[in-house]
Amino acid sequence: MSRLLCIIPRLSSILGWTVLAGAHVSMSLLPSRSKLQGLAARPIGSNVRWFVCLLLFLATTINYMDRSALSLIEPLLHLSFMGWVPNVNARFQTTYHLNYGHIVECFQIAYAVGFLVAAPLIDRLGTKIGYALAIGIWAASSISHSLVHSVLGFCIARACLGLGESGNFPAAIKATSEWFPSEERALAVGLFNSGANAAFFIAPALIPLATLHFGGWRAAFFCTGSIGFCWLLLWMTFPYNRLRRRLATTQANLQGMAPGGSGPRIYAVLLRHRGLYAFSIAKGLTDPVWWFYLFYLPMYLNDNYGLSLEQAYWPIVLVYAISSVGSFLGGGLSGLRIRHGHTVNNGRKFALLVTSLCVLPLMLVPQMHRLFPHNAWPAVALFALAAAAHQGWSATLFTTPTDMFPSTSISTVVGIGGTVGSVGGALFTLAVSHLLSLHPLVIFCMASFAYVASLTIFQLLVPRIGVITEPKGDMEVELAL
């Protein structure tokens, strides 16, 4: 207790400076009242949609900073309450690895459950209020990590964080369907989804700074959680609903396909469409690979190459810098083909195919440690290529629900897919915690082939994206998009 009382003034100092800086940035980013009035009078082609994309980018950046803080301070958690045994090689710290795995699993399970609650709630409350509620919960939960003293405490804090963070992507994807036409949606998703990568430019610099100067590893969580409240101030100030554009043509055609709101009725309708299963299975097979990068990349570099948190900074930055490029290119690829006369189906699936093939070299990572035992860069290069491909894949995959479902149910569809992805992530993390140190080749082969398998299943379930077949009694109505 005395140690906790000693760090409270330092944490308060972090909070004060973070809130003041964040409030200043928030006010500078927000357009003036006169500009907002002008935007409201402009036609739907107004560039205000890109300001919304910026807000989604910032929220996603904060989202990943909060969840990545655990992996970045992992070397500082080699403590007795975590099960770490002094003077024992990291490869044989079985209890510690299991405890760390359980903490990660608690986040992923809560994240999965949260999707089922948050996504329909966002469809019911609307994007602005639903998003605000989500980030308020996850920011407070992030700060709560600074108060834990046990594995159980970490598990509870991570579970609460997962519940709040589950609202990010359902709300963000819903926002893109409300603001962007079909040919721009994948690019918009790629841009805001690159916030996941931006977090890894910022977090590896910010978190060590906080841990070194403001009370150790606890300050890291206090700092990242405070930034979330700054974004909340900016979001609530922006007149989202008043400036929102009219529905895009494809979304207008889809409006009668599924009911809005939540409850058994919407699930009864959505579960009859194969697009839901195609999207959910793809999420379930490929999301776990990103979880693996997020939670185990710093540990992998530390265990296999002896890189400390500071030494791993530039390798981690390189991985996420290149993955940002993949997010832009993958997100823009399908839209580029659509603008050049290809169908929505051709554009989306071509991008998915290219990105799935680029992940395959990941299976060679375990061999890099044998070929270059004292040089981590070959393995880092393969991680970077696979991470870039994943981000391009993710930007395109996230767009497919907007081509198959109306805006009033998009958050629910994304939530169901996110739940399946989180369950898959928890199961894969369980496998990683038991097999990574002893059988790394098995893990990396599973990760490599997940994307090709997902695309194959998607093609079998949905041969054509952009032509929606809606069952109505004994008749079927096709909506050509």
C-alpha cells in the first residue's frame, strides 16, 4: 500500500499533462463553428468524411495502444506474483508463460463476449453515442491496470478492457458505411485501421518513457488510458449526426434486407445469409494471427534473440511501419479495380487473394533463428511482410459486410464476426502458450495457411459479392449492386 501511495502523485502528474495536451490537440483538430456550418451546407461530396476517417484513425490508435501496453511491459513483469522463477532460462518458465497466456485469454474472451453486446447496442444507439460509451469504458479499464497486484487482478482488468474495446470496430465500420461510397470504403477502412500500426510507433516510445520516469510499469497503463478520455472529448464535440451524408447507393438498395435494432428478430434474418458465415469464418481463422503478433512479437524477440524492450524498439517499429503500407495498399487495391471497371466481387477478392499469398513466407521464421542465431532482422523482415499482408487483408475483409448488409445491421454483423475472431484468437493463444517454445514450426505454419484457407471458404459460401440474394418465402429477389 505504501508503494502504491508513493506512485499516485506521479500518476496524477501523468494524467494532468496528458489531459491538458490531449485537450489542446482535440480543440486544434476540431473545425471551428463557422467551418462546421459551411460543411453542413455542402453537398455529400464534401471532404468532411475524411475528417471522420481521421477520428476513427485516432480511436483505433488509442485502442491498440491500450491493448498493446501489456506486451510492451512484459519484460518488466518477470515478477514472483506472475510465476517467474529467478535464474531460470525463459524457455523453461512454464508457470509464467501459462499465467501470461491466461491474462491474454481473459482479454480475448471478454472481447468476444463484448462484441455480442456492444455491436447490437451500437446499431440501436447510433454510431456517435455507441462509440462514446465504448471508449469511455475501455479508457477507465486501462487505467485500472495500474492498481493490480496479482494475476487475478490482471485478468479482471484485461476482461473489462476487452468489453470496452469490442465496440471500436463495429462502430468504425458502421461509420464508413454511413460516410463513404463503395469504391472508397476499403481505402477508408485501410486508413483508419492503420491506427493499429500507428499505435506501435507511439507506444514503444511512450510506454518506456512512462515506465522509466513515472512509477514503473503501472504508469504505462495510466498514461494510455488517459489519452482515451481526450479522444472522447473530441468525439462528443463533433456534430457527427448533423453532418452525416445520405446513404450511398449500395446501402440504399440494402436497407430492406434486414431490420434495424437488436434482439432475436435481426439475428433470425442475418443467420439466413451465407455472407455472415463467410465473414465470420474468415475472421475466426485470421484474427488469431494478428493477436499472435500483438502479444507475442516482443516476447519472441526477447526469448530467441535476447532483445530487451529498448533493443526491440526499432524491429517492432519496422514491422508496424511496413504493415501500415500494407493497410493502405490493401485497402486501396479493391477500390482501384472497381474504379477501373471491375465488379465489387472482383475487386474485393483480388485484394484478398494477393494479401493471402503474401503471408505464406511467415512459415520460414523458425528457420531464421537457426540460420541467423544472432541476427533478428531476417525474422523481423518476414514478420513485417506478413503483418502488412494481414492489414491489407483486414481492410478488405472488413469492407465486405458493407457490400452485403445494410447500415442498420452492419455493427451486428461485424460484432458476430469479431466474436468468432476473438474465440479463435483465444484458442490460438492457448495453442501458442503450450507449443511456441517447443514446436514453433507448427504455430507458424498454421498462421501462414490461415488466409488461403479463409479465402477458399469465403469463395465457396459467397461466389459473388455485390449480388445479394434475399429469401422471401418461396421466392428470391436479387439486388444487383
